[in-house]
Amino acid sequence: MSQSKAQALDKIEKLLGKRRLVELKTTAFVDFCKTRELQGAGPATILQDMSYIGTVLRHGGGLIGAEHATATAITSLDTARRTLRHSGRVAKPEERERRPTDTELSDLINHWAGNPRQSIPMIDLVLFAVSTAMRLGEIVNLRWEDLGESDRTIVIRARKHPTKKASNHQKIPLPLNTCVVGGQIIDPLAIIRRQPTAWTRKGRVFPHAAHSVSTAFQRAVAALDIEDLHFHDLRHDGASRLFEAGWPIERVALVTGHKDWNMLRRYTQLRAEDFHRRDNSSEAKAETANIIEFKPNRAEQYPQ
């Protein structure tokens, strides 16, 4: 369970946990919304909270033998949700279109390169995210035993899926010739090979806590006065780069893990200035021999 979900469930429990099922009327859910608004939650956050409440009711009612009372509570929840949505107090989150510019990426890289106290390999993590379009949670959970070096693949375990959970393991390719930052081609496999964990090739490739990486990223963004950039925006950027490199949607979906191609649309924030970029053709492949890689801090300590 993610930290944000755990925090949301904790808030729900504090506000509704002591109520009996028969007390969960439409007014109770509207009051819940008002309280969450006073706590600073926005329409999208409250809508997500109500989704969690619905999940708890649907799956918990049968366990306590209160199917009828649960059904009544779910009906009340749906009524409250429709009322609140009509008034604009709950709403789906707006689709982000934010992508880092090449200048912003270069500034971040230079920021970390000049900070010898930075223990987390932020340069590698950012470049890996941009070149693979992976989520942060997926990156820090990659394991050495799941790496296929000969065919440039790696398995993402329990990848996010609307219905599947632990069983949703996906083998994905590690793209090459699709990500250029600062005029240099980024090779995600080379990034993996130079991690300190390559000495043993056991456990996680990037053995770092996701929240620590996210915190380090936000600190750098704040220090550089970069506006409204999140680590997850790198996934948007990575997916868009695949399209800009000329990849068809089915190949992009193989990398990003989207089963519904329509859902992939929100990650394809193509930029007009990249419209005429050449595709992943023989001309681009010919440059493979001239790949120049960004080196992380203390790169000489890493196996090549």
C-alpha cells in the first residue's frame, strides 16, 4: 500500500470509523466532504477519499454479514458523490501536461553533480526514469535477477494495474536511441550496469526508498526555482520521447505497461518543436557506437 493511500485511509477512519453502518447517510458523507475541505483537501483528493470509502464498504460489508446495511450506505455514498460533483466540490484530477525542458534537466544534473554529499544517485535515477518511462516505485523495486542483459529487458514486479496486483509482472524492453539529454544519448542498461549493487548483482538495483528520492528531487527543484515539476512528470516525458522517436503506440504501450491505449494518450505530451524529429531509423541507430553517457558522482567506484 502506498504511503498516500495509507494516510488517506487513516483520515477516513478518524472521521467515519466510529459511525455505525446505519448512520452512513448522504448527509454523513457530505459532512465528511466539508471536514476534508477545512483540512485543505481539494476536489480531486476528496473524490479519491470517497472511492476508498466505497471500496471498504463493498468488500467489508460481506465480512461482517451486513449486506443490506452496506448496500444502503453505498447508495447514500453514490448520492452524495453525485451531489458534490454537481456543485464542483469533488472532481477528477486535471490531466497534467508538465514535461521538464532540456534546460531544466541539465540544471538538475549540474545541481547534483556539484553536491558531493548527495548519497542517492539522483542523476542516474532521473535519467533512468526519462529513458524508460517508469514510475519511481517501479524503479526502486527493480531486482538484479529480473534483468535480461542479452535481450535488454527487465521485469517490473506487481506493476500498477486497475484490477491486477501482485500477479501483474511485466517484462519490458530497455529502450535505446530514444532519449537524448544535453546532446547525449542515455542508455538505461548502462545506468543499471554502473550501480554499486552490480558488484554482487543481488537484491534491488536501486536500493533506495521512494520517499527519499522524491524528497531529494523536490529539494533540488525548489533550490533551482523550477516551477511545478514532480518526479512522476519524468514518466510523461519518457513516454512522449518514445512517440517523438517514431515508435508506434503498441511499442510504447509495451514499455509503459498501458493495456488501454486510450489511457496512454495522457502521457503523450508531444511538443511542436519535436514534430519533425527523425524516427528511430538506421540513421539514429548508426549513432549507437558514439553514445556518451552521463556519469554519476564518484563514477570511478562503479563497475562499468
